Amino acid sequence: MLIVMEHGATQGEIARVVETIEELGYEARPMPGAQRTAVGLVGNDGRVDSSRIAALTGVKEIIHVTQPYKQVSREWKEEPTIVRLSGGLAIGGDEVVAMAGPCSVESEEQILETAHLVREAGASILRGGAYKPRSSPYSFQGLGVTGLKLLAKARDESGLLVVTEVLDTDSVDVVAEYADVIQIGARNMQNFSLLKRAGRTNKPVLLKRGIAATVTELLLSAEYLLAEGNPNVILCERGIRSFDTLTRNVFDITSIPLVHSLSHLPIIADPSHGTGRRDKVTPMARAAVAAGADGVIIEVHPRPDRALSDGDQSLYPDQFTELMGQIRTIAEAIGRRVAKPLPVPVRA
């Protein structure tokens, strides 16, 4: 439920609304806006007597949020959320953010080389898996904490921020220690214990859509994060499973404008997992930016033919450089721009 205050409502009138909501046994969250203040009622179980709130001085209207998700909805917060990262980088504003790197951190040489290559091409965030959820227990599972330390070293040398995946509640703290953005992958989108735990960190969370999840289910998973007090959530479209075997997944570009219409949260696109085919990554990345994606996350490897995971969908560095030039042009055509990497740290 959202209580919209009159233009010019006093602080005392707003405070009285908050007090009444709390007297009813619910949580109140004031949200000051440019023209007027709204107060969100958290925990509505369907038994709220809205007439008691509507009668208060200064209340303009009460909006009943009908979606099963509340805090992620446009009715709850009309203005788009801008997730601000370290160094001033932001996701959800006028800029399109490029995240790039290998599927897995394989060695110090590999991740450092990749970091410098993708930065030179224009990426501002380095992606790389230290913990890898694999379909087969015999596949490469990642380097764990060693991989996290190598990502941190790559950040120190390149100036790129780091996004990497967390697999379970036990590893949340250590991933949060090294990462600038915590990724919750498609397989864990409905791991509610993990969502709650990640929601209690002070780190931004990148939440990927599950392989068979609807948009509503994605937004409900995001609701878990916001309900735990973490507003810095970035959604990700990465393709959904289909009966067609010609691509790894069906890359649902429609979800990008759909999410923007339903939610204030930013959404980025992962055409690497969305297609599973190197030759399809570039056209789908272009289409995603044209559709309004707030960023792209692209798998790039200096030698994809030697990659320990997802080599078939990883771009060669020169292909990524070409793609970055193309999405800059597309972003400018729709009134946006590609975010620039942060300055490289100066060593003493």
C-alpha cells in the first residue's frame, strides 16, 4: 500500500501517517519526492483498514499495490532506482554499463590479461567466476577464495570494479569482502535463504533471471532482497529455456522494456548465456541496448578455445572491442552513453 501525501503536506502530517501505520502493526517508509512525499506501508497482509489512514490530514490518495511484489514495483517508487557503485559508477541512469570478462577465473595471467583487454575496449566492470555452479560435478568448479583474490588484484591493476557470483549463504561474507557487486546466478534465483542473506549485506546485488522463471517470479525474488533492507538491486535477463536446440536459451529481449514498465529497478542483459553462441552475442547485445538495457554483461576470454568453461559463447578481445564501438553508437542514438571506466589507481 502506498499513501500519497498532498503537495505541501507538513512534516507533522507525514509523521502522523507514519505513527498511524506503526500503531496498526506495520512498517512505514517515507519516500520524499520532488513534488510530494509518499509513505509506503510494508507488510500488508490484507487486513489493513485504509479508511483510518485516508481520514488523516494531508493524505491525497491511497494506492493499493495489486502486484504480488511491492517494493520493486513502479507503484511503490515511480522514479527509476540508480544503483551507485564505488568510485561514482552508476547503473540505472543515463549511462549504459559494460561488464566483461571470462566465465571463470582460471589463473592470474588469464584474469589480469583479460582485465586490461576489456578495460582498453571500454568496459567498466570485470566479471569472472571464482565459484562456479556447473551442471556436471566433474566440470571445473572455480578457484574459490584464490579466484576472489585474483579478481581483487585485477581490480587494483586495471581500475575495473568486480562482479562475481555467490553460491550459498556460507560464502556471502567472503564474496562481499572482495566483490563490488554480488551476483546471484540463474540457478539460485529462488534460493530464498541466499536472497535473504544477500539482502542483509551492504553490497549491490546482481540478480539473474532463472532458466524457467517468469518476469513476475524474477521480481518476486528481487522483493526478497529489498524486504531485507537492500535497495541496490540490479536485475539481469540471461535467457530462458526453450524446446529449440539451436541456441542455448531464448534471449527474452521483451523482458527489458517489460521490467522497466513494472519496476523501478535497473536491468542489464547477458546475451552470452542468453544465446550460448559466440556469433549471436554481438547482435543480441546491440538489440538489448536498443531495447533500453541499463548495461550488458559479456563473456570475453583472450583464448576462448582454451577456456575451462563457456568458451563457445566467449568473445575474442577484438570482437568485444568492435561490439563496444557499436553499442556506443546505439546508446547515443537513444539519448544515452556508455559509461567510462574509472581511473586506474595510482600506486605510491
